[in-house]
Amino acid sequence: MKTATICTIGDEILIGQIVDTNSSHIARTLQSLGIRVLYHLSIADDRDEILGRLSEALDRSDIVIATGGLGPTRDDITKDCLRILSGSEGFRDSEEQYRINCEILAARGIGMMATNRAQSQVPDRCEVLPNHLGTAPGMVFRGLGRNGSSVLYSLPGVPFEALGLLGSVMGDIRAHFDLDSITHRTIVTFGIPESVLAERIRDWEDALPQGVHLAYLPNATVGVRLRLTEMGGGANIDRLAEELKALLGDAVYGEGDDDLPTAIGRLLLARGKTMSAAESCTGGRISALMTAIPGCSAYYYGSVTSYDNSVKVNVLGVREQTLREHGAVSEECIREMAEGVLRRLGTDYSVATSGIAGPSGGTSEKPVGMAWIAAARRNGDGSVTVNTRRVQFRSNRATNIERFASNALNLLRLTILEG
């Protein structure tokens, strides 16, 4: 199996000024090609550090992909380091990148400056990957490392530019490396903790054939992704994926990059049904998640963010007696919220949340991180069935809100599956 190291260059990452998203995208893409990522390195804007760390990476890996340090300012020294590392005598003009840069600058109403002209210059031993989204080209350096067989790809640090060049990089890797065949299937689950999940499928996992590996990828708001990987031709993976889904039943809601809003939208479209939301503690988060899905207008009608009790009473029809006797964070209130928004907006299904996100506002009976969630469905005879659940988490406010929303959506998904 070929190996890779991913490097990010720039002080802004090391001091926490920006978050490195490039590495995760690159790592996933390399993994899909059957390339094992050995290291993620963040390197300071220091000449000795860049030269030393890249040299070590090239000695240890077949492929090194570096992002960052290719801008027009004086602190961007990566390109000169690459000249030294590759044994280039100097720089040459990339005429294609120069033409692209002229077009980009003209569209912005900016004249060509010396710094922009310099960005189209590259070490003379590199191959150029033209960058149509920015002014710094991608570069490929071959014949590096201890054995003279490693390849270094240098990409701009701006995420949309780096990812825009990633297809060219992967095409080059396919063309120049003999890659092992690798097949993935990812099953997405919700509602079963990772430890319980592992125990439930332990015997099945122990019996996996040689060359097949199962990875657990937990996420508090997405659930647990179970990634099956098979080296070779992938002869077993489809059968194994179906076995896994059968073992886990309705805890499985999708595959690959599916999330709960996508799965719910798929269910509603298939049934020709609609939904609405009544949110208190989630403050519109469910609505944001659902409306992020293209085409959601076919099934998502809207929401009522009933943060104040007056909105619960005057818009959703929650009884004042319910609030007096049980409070807003109660099973009784959440039932009336779910039914109220369903009737008010005329949808087939609804979801509702009411809880205490924190960091204050909790009591011994209703602590911070506790919420009631509900999902309602309209029956054929006009009656309404409401499913409720009490959840409790111990995270910060933002994470509690995310977990309230995702658990409510999962309860809605299960309610849709009921009928």
C-alpha cells in the first residue's frame, strides 16, 4: 500500500488563527484511492522547518501533499524552499498560470503587479498544475526522498483553491502510482451508543473475512458511521454491508455521507408527505438543518421558534394550565407543541423541542442539558399520534443544542417509519 503525508504550512494554523480543513478533505480523498496517510504535519513559516520537515516526510512517504505558503507576501517562503528541496537552479515563468492571473486580476479591476507576476513563476524542476481559482499554481516535484521515488505536490492554502486542484492531484497519482484496489461501504446509524453497538455486532465483526476491516466513526450529532473497508476486488463488501444493516435494523438511516436531514427528506419525498417544526431550546437549529437540503421546499413547510411561553400559548396553542402545572420543559408541553405546529401549518408530521441548553437555568429536577423532544404524525382518521422522549446531555450550550436537534430529528425519522 502506498503511503502519504499531508503538510500544512503557515503560522496562522499553529497559533489557532484559522482551522485546517484542507487536511481532512485530502486525507479522505487519499483513503478512497487506497493510500494510507501516515502523518499530518503543521509547519511554521520558517525556512529550516519547512526544508527539514518536508525532507523527513519525503523520506518516509511515497506521496507528500503540502498546502499553504504560496501567497504574494514576503512571509510566503515555501516556493523558494521547494526550489532548494528539488535541486532547481532557479525559477521559470508558467505562461498558462500567467494568462490565468491576468484574467483573474482584470475581472477584479486590478492591474498586474510584480507580486502577482512572481506568483506565476515556479522552480524550474517542477510540473505545473494550473490554478483557475487563484493566482498561485499547484506544483509537482518528482524523484525526491531517500530512494528518489517520492513525489511532492504543493498546493495553495486557500481551501477552495486547494480543493479545486485536488482532482488534478488525484489524477496524477493514479497515472504515476500502482495503487492497491480498495473498496468502502459506510453505514450510518443513530440512537445506539458506540460501546453498545460494538457489543451488539461483536460476533459478526469477529467473523469478518481476511482483508476486511470495520472502523467506528462516532459523531454526537450524526451518529456512528460504520465504515467497511476491503482490500482487493471488493467481492465481500456488499454482502457484509447488507448483513450489518440487517443486524442493526432501524438504527441504520443511511450510507456514505448521509445525515439525518437528508434521510428524513428522502423518506418524506418517497411518501409524498410534509413536515414542520416547533422549536424552543434549539432556537431554529432544526429549521436550519432541514432547509440546508436542496429541494426541501417539496416537504418542509416551516417552523415556529417559540422561545417565549407567550408564543407557545398564542401561536402553538399550548394551554396556560399546562405551563403552570408542568412548565415549558415537560412532556405535557412538548406534546402540545408538536400537535399545535402540525395543525397550525397543516403538515403530515412535526417535530418539537423544549429544554435547558445552559450554562444556567437548570434545577435538580430539570438540570442543564435536559430536554423533552417530540414527533407527531397525522393519522388517516384525522387524529394525531405524538411520540415523546426525554434526553439528557452534559455538554456546552452549543453542543447541547446540536444534540437536542439531532435526537429530535431521529425521533421524527422513527415516527415516519411507523406509518
